[in-house]
Amino acid sequence: MQELTLIQEIAIWALPVLFAITVHEAAHGWVAHKLGDNTAYQQGRISLNPIRHIDPIGTIALPLALLALQTGILFGWAKPVPVDSRNLYRPKRDMGLVAIAGPLSNLAMAIMWAILLKVSIMIDFEGVEFLVYTSFAGIQINVMLMMLNLLPILPLDGGRVLFSLLPTHLAIPYGKSEPYGFFILIGLLAAGVLGIILLPAIKVTINTLFFIFGIG
């Protein structure tokens, strides 16, 4: 792929990032609704309208900064979808199901972008290069978000899944780490450890998608 300017990169990444974060949050709300909690539904958060989910820092400023700094890791977040665990049928278990819905939605979107990339490569038409770049960006951002959110750090989805799986006597002390999770994540990023942890898994997942769909 040819070298892109920062403006071109922003244009290519904007739509995939918005969709990745929006669908991720909507998935949390949809599963919570199915499991008995209507909080997100009543607040209009089970929506594919990005405006309902955008967080100025996590959805716009941070991804732009990471893109400009070329950290090799691109991620962000939207406004958290509200979930009241007291309304869930089985709160401890169901919070884990609500949490895993986010990463699974990113996997589904990565697969959809891979299909679009395959079709774009096969069909030659004017403007296909932009679609190829955008599809590749869609695969990357969704795989990155999936892997990042699967880290067992609260309040990430992986942390919530682990909390739901731990026996109560271990889950309670583990839950007390949640206020420090964001600082742990930023520390890992600043130290370069986050890339060391995530990049191999990201690369394997993307290569697997390419193999499945015959993308060379």
C-alpha cells in the first residue's frame, strides 16, 4: 500500500472507527435488553446512530492522537451504555454476557469488512482503492478493539467477563481494581507493553481472516 498523508488516513479510518465503537456499544445495550434490563433501550442507546454514542475524548480526540503519533495501536471508546444489573435475570452471569457482546460484535464487523475487502479486490471500478483501504482499516480497528476489550482489566469487557466467571469470594476483591483500570491501561500504552501484548494476537487474527477469505 502506498504512503498516505495524515488527512487521507483520517478519511479512511473515520467511518470504520465510528461504526466499530457505535455497534460495540449498541450490542451491549441490545443484550442487556434481551436479558431483562431496559435502561439502555429507554435512553435510546440501542441505536446505530453514532451521535448517540460519541464521546469527544474517546471517540474523536484519542483515535486522532494515536493515528497522528503512529503508535501502532488504535483504539477508543464511546459513552458507556447504561446497564442496571439489578434488572438482569441473573445479574452476575448476565453482566458477563452483556460484556462479551461488545467484542463479539467487533469480530462480526471484522468479518463483514473482510468480505467487503475481498469483493473490492475482485471488482475493478473507479474509486475501489479508497474502498480497499477503508475495508482494511475496518478489519484492523475491529480486531484491535476486540483484543483490547478482551484484556482481563476492569472496566474493560474482558474484566467484566472474568468477574462474572470468578467465584464470589474472588470476584469481590477483583472488582475493587476497577477504579485503577484506566490508569493501568494508559501505563501499559505509555510503556510500550500494550503493543507487545496485543500486536501478535491482532496479527494472527487478521492473517486468519485473510486466509479464510482468500485475501492475498
